[in-house]
Amino acid sequence: MKSNNSNTIEIELKKEVKKGYFGNFGGMFVPPVLEPKLLELSDYFDKLKDDDSFNKEFHYYLKQYVGRPSPLYYAKRLSEHVGSRIYLKREDLNHTGAHKINNTIGQILVAKAMGAKEIIAETGAGQHGVATATAAALFGMKCKIFMGKKDAERQQLNEYRIRLLGSQFVTTERGTATLKDAVDAALEYYVENPNSYYLLGSAVGPHPYPTMVRTFQSIIGTEAREQIFEQEGKLPESIFACVGGGSNAIGLFSGFIDDEKVRIHAAEGGGEGLILGKTASTLQMGIPMVFQGAYSYCIADKEGNPIDTNSIAAGLDYPGVGPEHADLKEKKRADYHCVTDKEAVDAFKLLSALEGIIPAIESAHAVALALKLLKNKNELSIINISGRGDKDVDRNLI
Ligand SMILES: Cc1ncc(COP(=O)(O)O)c(C=O)c1O
């Protein structure tokens, strides 16, 4: 910020923050100590995203390390079972087993450019923790991962992986000891250590994270669009993804948002159904409010306090959602559905048995929604398989 007048600084700040809005949603609602850090991050990101050598390095690692492009696979037996033509975008085949690595490679390169010495991150299902610990190992950076105790217990394989990758693993017992609490713990550490780099794992939080995470995840939609044209010679009629904070979904959706004829369906972690306290279906049960740095939807009580959520999928068990999804809902460009634990477990088993693909329980929510909406529709469709289910197989889901 090149200004020596405090009023000018304030105006510049407001202009900058305005950039982080999707319709009415988004922004940067953070303690004053973090504001300059996030504005600096926003500046760096703005420059790097158009920098040829940054993009060359990002795409080098996506190809040679992550294994991209991920296949777009025609799921013949699933298609016959459902009565539609269904393709699966195989993010489960990425190195570390989920879409999260796309974002962590992008952000660690940003962190490197900024001269960061320590990386911190939250994790729910542990996939973002693993992907961050992996990127930190790859670039020889110190790393600390925050995870709720309940999540660490239900996703133990990922705790082992994070430790093995050389990161420090910190559990928190606050609140419900799930993703929201891990974000709070990481934010608290960030406020106390503003020289660390907070590598946020979803399209949530204050500006510039929702825009930055969307940009790095948009590789999913870019590839899927090219691949469906290659194999079918046309656009899909509908696309499906699960939504926790919303990064895998916005990654896929970004490739098709401008194609008005493509219907966009998102599956939220419905838990036991649309009952406050028993669901994580934010865009069904939430209200617009400021939560964890941004104005978006959140499941809250009348006083505006976030309410405990419940979903079998640690990665979806979160009361907030990214601001771009709130905007897509309000604009009616995408629809958001409650998918219950039971429906997700049924889909988890079905996809495994029909296609030999064991999805993450998060991704199984998208499959379950497709099973409902595509029944005998003969519709050409893409489901994002955001991750693989290794982390879920010892959870007695069968
Ligand atoms: C495999 C998988 N899919 C989906 C999600 C949900 O996150 P997001 O909504 O940011 O894609 C997670 C989160 O941990 C995950 O591990």
C-alpha cells in the first residue's frame, strides 16, 4: 500500500476488500492484526496468478507430481443401473487421494514467493492436512496441522500420514472438536503468529481465500469441460459435486457456470435430515451472516451463534459455506440439496460394488444425489469424485 495519508489508506482498504465479493457475499471480516497480512496476500496472488513462470511451475507440479489430468471416466455399470449417461471426474486418483492437493500446491508456491517460513492449516477429513503436509515436505517447509479431536478419531489413517510426512499435528477439543473448531484453532494461532502462512483448505474464509482456492481448483472444471467434449462432443446436461466449504464443487462448477443449459447440483452433508443440530446442510438450514472471516450462510441460532453440525463425513461437517456458493444459490444458478448419512453410505457401497471405485464418504454424497435426480432421465452427466475412500473403509460403514 503506497499511501502516506490514513484516509487514503482506508479508502484503498475498502476498495481492496470489495474485490472479494460474490454478489452480496464474501469480504474480509478479520481482526486488525490480520488485515495487512491478507491484503499483502491478495496483492501477491493478483500478481502471481498472471505470472507465466508461476503458472509454469504450478502446472509442472500438477502434471509431474499430482498426476494430472485426472481421467474423466465413463461409468458404464453405474449408468445402466441409474438410466443416465454418467461420467466420473476422478480426483480420487490424484497423489494423496483427493482434490485438496491442487490447492495446496498452488498456495505453497504463493507462500514460497512471499518468503513464508512456517505453514499452518486446518483439516476436517484429514485430506487437506495430508495434502498440506505433503506440499510442505516437497518444499522443505515447517508445517503445523490443526484437527478436531473427533475428526482425528474418525480419520485416523490421515493423522498417521500427516505425522509421517513430518508435520506437527495439533488436536483441539474445543466445541464439537470438528472442522469449525480446527479453523478457529488455526485462526487463533495465525493471529498470534501473523508471519506464518495460513494455507486454508476450502473456498471459505476472508478474501482472498475464496477466490484463490477457486482459481487453483478450477483445473477440475477446465479439464472436465475439455474431456467431455473429447468423448461426447458436447456439454453435459448436469454436473454434481459435494459441498463442505465448497472447493471441489466450485472447482468443477467454474468450468460450466457460464453454460446456462448445464444444470448444477450440489450435495450437502445432511446428517440425519433437515433438523437443526443434526445436519450440516448449510444452504438449506443456514442464515446469511459473518462467520470465520466472510459474509456467507451459516447454521446458527437466533442470536447468531453457530450451531453444532452433524454429518458422517468429516469434510462436510461444517456450519459455514463458501461465499460464491451463497451467491450461486441466491442467483438460482446452482441448487443445493440435503443428502443424509444413510443415502451417502448406500451410494458409497453401490459405487464400490458397481464400478470398483471406493469413493470418499464426502464424494459419496454427490453420487447419492445423482442417483436420486438422474433416475431414468437418460441425462449426460458428470459427478466429481473428490476423493478416495481408503480413509473410510475401517469405519464399519458396511
Ligand atoms: C474427499 C473430500 N471431498 C470433499 C471435501 C469437502 O471439502 P470442499 O467442500 O472444500 O471440497 C473434503 C474435505 O475434507 C474431502 O476430503
